Amino acid sequence: MQFPREGTMQALTERSSAVMELTVTWQSCETIHEEHYYADEVNMWRDIFPAALREKLLGCRVGDQVSSSWPASEILGGTPAPCLTLPLRQWQPPAGHPAAAAPLCGRYYPKGFLRGVAGVYPQTLAPMRVVAVDAERFTVDLAHPLQGASLDFTVRLVDFSPRSKERGGRCSDWLLEALDNGPGMQALRVGVPLSFDRQRAFLRGDPGNDRQFYEAPRMVSHIDSQASSHLAAVVGRFLKPGAGVLDLMAGFDSHLPAGHGSEVTGLGMNGEEMKANRELADNVVHDLNSDPVLPFSDRSFDAVLCNLSVEYLIRPEEVLRETARVLRPDGFLLVSFSNRWFPPKVTRLWTELHEFERMGLVLHYCRPYFMDLRTISLRNWPRPSTDRHFPKMLISDPLYVVVGRRRIVPDRHKK
């Protein structure tokens, strides 16, 4: 199909090829969730949008954004899958899979772990959640992790251009793509405790002395520059000017927004890396796996940042309890991570979880000590062409963030 030439378009039309940023906001169990997804090469003539949203998008200019809300069922389609209670003999993960031999309550697994269920095959990767386990049976929820949620969508038009020809090709459902492969898996479910085997959860490939492992400085970036820019922007949303900040497990880059105006103290394993970090006004070398007690007084900081390191903690609940202690009232904790790490030192549990499920694990750690919890994901942005992994890797590192405000604990000494 040939479209007439338009010249330079001032507004989005059905003849446009567009770049958009999609944001989905939803809530669960005292937590707000944001999923940010980059949609490139959107074909306004061919690709799928709900009619009401398409109507709002057509006529938009660069920088405009539109919003709509739907129940998740209207976007996901189909009939919600049921919960199934099955005998344990029908739980058959593939040989050598890192998942536990028996199902654990609250955890997600591929549906292909089931045997004897209609429409489910060993190759089926769609997630299911174990919601109950006893000595003989287990119950799984086969529904999409977002089933039952109310979804608020915002779409921002980043750029667009005219298309001169239409050659056919793949048809994309962009809202469905933004909800695919993870969103919803981070939500903690009332009455379904998150379970893991504490005997093996925090084992590591290299259980040896951490001080020796981190003795040599590693002046490397743990995420690409696009993901680092995202992280700085997220931190900037919560950081107040003049705040006292603890950069926990610090290295040579704190991923702070330009002009943040904060007084930043770093606590990490390598003094040379922290000395090279221009954001740090002070630094302390301290091994949290050996001693999770933070060497600071109560209520010393307005914010604690734990960027790209939580996966190495073998006593994470103790460390996060300590972060609440050193935070001032209304102080916040921000924990971020991506999908790469130092293999010898990452904990076993971390490697067994889906990327979105890891946010749920961090929420599990945070809930006793933090409130107003929020998760943020950013996915599918293009990798910068200057990155050392480009063009072998075309997509930027995903970013996952959990933020919470210190719980207000009544002072028992006050009358």
C-alpha cells in the first residue's frame, strides 16, 4: 500500500511511525506499582490500541501525553484461568532446574512444571503462582499476575515521522507487550506468605572472605548509561535538596541526578572506588555480610540508597532493619537493581527468581520497617550506541526499583 506524501507532519496520524513511552500504574496490598515501557516503531495504521486510546493519540504532537484506564481483563482478554489443587506427583520441574524439588508457597514458576494439566506442556513458560502447599497437595493460580487489577495507562509521544510505504509485517499490541513477561509478579498477596528455603537461599558460589574478593577496585559501570540516567531520574523524584544521604554498598558511581545538592556518605567494600566517587563527601569501609549493624547513630540520614547491590546481601532483613534505624522520620529507602551481577557473590535465591519477582522479595524485606511502598520498572529502551556491549545487545539494561518511607514508630518514652 502506498500513502500520499505528507511532508513534515505536525500531528500524529494513521500514516505515522511513532516512538512512545508507556506507563502503567496499578495498586496491590498497600503498594503502588509503575511499569514504564519504551515502544519503538509504532505503526499507527497497523498496530493495536483500544479504540478510545487510538482516538486520543491521533492528533497528538511530540511531548503530548494521553491517559486511559481499564480493568486488566479488558487488555489481557480471554477467560481468567482457575486455581487448581493437584497432588504433589504432578509437580515435575525439569531435571537440574535450580527451583526447589517441591513447590514453595508464594513463589512463581513456569506452568510447564505441571504434568497432566490440559493445555500445559513442558515448554509452557507462562507463570503460575503457588498459593498453598501441604504434605500431599499444592494449589496454583494460573491467572495472569495482573488479573483483577485496575490499570491506569499513560502514553507519551516521544517522536514520529511519516511513512511513505506500507509493506505489511508484524502487528504489535503495545499495551499487551507492556504487561508481558513480569508485571504483576512483584505483588505480595494477602494470605499467601512468600516462602524460601533459608538453608540454601543465601548460599553463594564463592562463600569466601568478601574483603578479599572486593580488595581490588573495579571501576566499572554495572548498568549502561541509559539505565543509569533512568536511575538518577528516579532518585531525583524522591530526593529533597540538602538531604543527608547514605549510599549503601557504594562504589565509584552513586547514580545521583545533577545538581542534587545533598550531603552524601558512602559505605562500601573498597575505599579506592569510593574515593573516586565525586558525589561522596565521606566514606566508610564496612562489610555488611560480616556485620549488618550500620556504624551510624539513630536518625542520621534523610535517605538511604542501595543501588545495584542488594543481591549480594546474605543478611538482607537485618541490613534493611538497620537502614530504618538510621533514617530520620519521613526518611526513605530506595533499592535498585538490574539483571546482571558478579556471579561468585550473588545469592542463590536471587538467581532463582524472575526479575519482577525480585521486586516482590525486596518488598518482603521492607514491609516490617517501611510504608508507602512503591515499585518502578523501566524496560525496552534502546541501548546507547556508545555502550561497549552494542550492537551485540540492542536493548538497554532493565531497571527495577523499590522505594519505601520509614514507618513511624510511636516513642514509648513520650507521654
